[in-house]
Amino acid sequence: MADQQAEALTLPTQPANAPSFAEALNTWAKIGVLSFGGPAGQIALMHRALVDEKKWLDEKRYLAALNFCMLLPGPEAMQLATYAGWSLHGWRGGLAAGTLFVLPGALVVLALSMIYATFGEVPLVAALFFGVKAAVLAIVIEALLRVARRALKHASDWWIAAAAFFALYVFSVPFPLIILAAALFGYFRTRAPRSVAAATTPIPWRRSLATLSLWLALWLVPLALIILGFGPNHVFAQVGLFFSKLAVVTFGGAYAVLSYMAQQAVETFGWLKPEEMIDGLGLAETTPGPLILVTEFVGYMAGYRLAGGLWGGVAAAAITLWMTFVPCFLWIMVGAPYIERLQNMPRLSGALAAVTAAVVGVILNLTVWFGLHVLFGLLERTSFGLVPVIRSLDAPALILSLIAAAALFVFHQGILRTLLICAVIGAVWKTLL
């Protein structure tokens, strides 16, 4: 009897009106193509499709899954789609839903990366991206304010955010250490309840261990083969290792990890320039799928420059996607059966709350980094971090950033429209002046 209960816990409980796999596949494809607007828009889109219209998931299960996905590193909207697919058709449903959520955007980002690497120096293209950079600064500020409103609920949260910012900006503390320190602080500051009701269903550890082993092998065996085949100093090995590490620490969404990725990709590895990093974020903002697809742009540029042009870029982009998203499937395939059990773990929720507060400081660091590189032509590194040379202020960039801020905050325009407006104004400005 216990074995049957354990088996049941690892398999989804399908709703009475569960669709056929083909019908679900069609829905996942539509969601993947229409998933613009960042995680908030994507989560709302899935709620409307899966809860309100299809009624494949009820409200309670959808919200429980969303809370679980927010505990995980990686893009929560993609992982929520994976869970929804798993809940309907097991592992093949999760694999289909997660893949189709990412695939349309990944193909578009790859095409845009190829165009950018080939034609990025054309005057018209450079003029368009001049406006995009200014818009990206306003978009990152909006993300900072949105996350801060949600995360900074107590005085200690403000202190965590401030400590995270100064640790990154002034002392260059590695991003993973900041996330670990915040998680430990949040875990131990949260009081555990005096008694917790024991779960009635045994933990299916054998099946979970088998699932974990399978997805770890899918993630790490290709990485080991790349390192053995090309050597640890080859760009493919560096890309694989870097984005594998990144996949474990991407708590709080793509904006949280961008400053760390930009620092490593620009300053440590030299894969691309600061302005190209900002352009890559602008590309990712205009495509469907998770914003973390900006990693694909970074991987492509690294391979394009250091591994032989176009096909080197394509190979590095493929490695980046594999190392970024296979871990996402791992978290869901292993953790999905335990969602209800995790709702009764307050210390884990406390750790997440502290990490989210630290993410505010991380995004503030990203905002300052982007702002300095967009608005000033010259920067100096001091013991207090980067400091701008005031005489190098780019007045047109400042004006365009203010236009983007007005579009977002005053006229409540969407991200796509704001990017388009600033790109057109930037092109006209550079062409006529």
C-alpha cells in the first residue's frame, strides 16, 4: 500500500476535463508564440488560458505551482508552463510545454543575434540601437521599482537590499555568495512552527532519485563531453561552465542576474562590450519567451568572435540554451510531486523572502551599471566602484531615457511600444543631427 501511495505522489492527478496531448500541444505552442511582456504578462496569459478558459487547472493548484516556481532559480513563467504540462500528461507534457514556451523566442533571438553580429556596425542599425539602449535603462528602472514594491516589506528587507548593492558595486562580491548569504539569513531569521503535521503519504525517494539522476546526466554529461573534447579553455567549455553556474543562482528573474552576467561576460571573459550587453537585453525584451533568453545572445556573440564566426556562434548559442534550460526541467520534474508538501515549510519561504530582498539591491546595481554606460562616454574605476566623468555626459541619450521613462510611467505604454518609439526617435536623431 505504501508503495502504491508513493507511486501516486510522483504522478499528476489529472482533471476530469483533461485534454488530449495533441490539444495541449496546440495550446502550449500558442502560449509560446504569444508570451510577450515579461513574466507578469506571461503568467497572466497562462492563467487566462489554463484556469479561466480551458479550466485544466483550478485557481488553488495554479497559485501553489506559481509559489513553488518562485522558490526556484530560473524563469518562473517557463517553469510554471512546464509544471502545467506535467500536471496534464506527466513528463512528456512537461517537456512539451516547457520547450514550446522557450522555442519561438529562442529562434527569434538567434536570428536577431546573427543579424546583429553581422550588421551591427551599419549606421542605421547603430542609430536604432542608440534609442533602444536609452529605453532599456527606463525598463530596468521600472523592473527595480516593481520588485522593490513586492519585496521590501520590513525594515530588515531594506537593509538586506542595501547590503547586497554595496557588496556588488563597491566590493565586487560574487553574485552567488550574495544569494547564499541572503538565503541563510532569511532561513534562520524565520521561526519554525512548534509542530508540523506529518505528511500522510510517504516520500517517493527512489523514483525521485531516478528522475534526479536522469536530468543531472542530461545536464552535466554534455558539459563534461564539451570540456573533454575542446579543452577547459575553449570558448565552448567556458560558455557551458558559466551558464551552468548561472542556472543555479538565477533567483529573482533575469534582471537580478544580468549585472553578474554582464560583469563576467564583459570584464572577465571579454565576450562582448558593455554597449553590446545593453543591446542584447533590448533584443530579448522585444521577443516572446523568458527574458533570460538574453543569455543566448551573449553565448552567440562569444562563439561568433572566438569560435569561427556564424557557426561558432550558433554552436555556442545552442550550448547556452541547453545549460540554461535543462536545469529548469530538472527542478520541475523532481519537485512537482512535492508542491503541496512545500507549502508547509515556513523557513523555506523566509529564505526566499530574504533572497527577493537581496535581488532589489542586485537590480539596483544593474540599473546603475546600465545608466553609467548609457549616459556617459567615460568612466573611472575607484575604490568606491565606477564613477562617471561628468564632462562625458551624452545629452541625447539622457533625453531619450527621459522620453522612455515618460512613456512607461506617465503614459503607461508597453515595453514593445516604448522600445519602438525610442528606436525610431534615436534613428531620426542620429540621421538628421
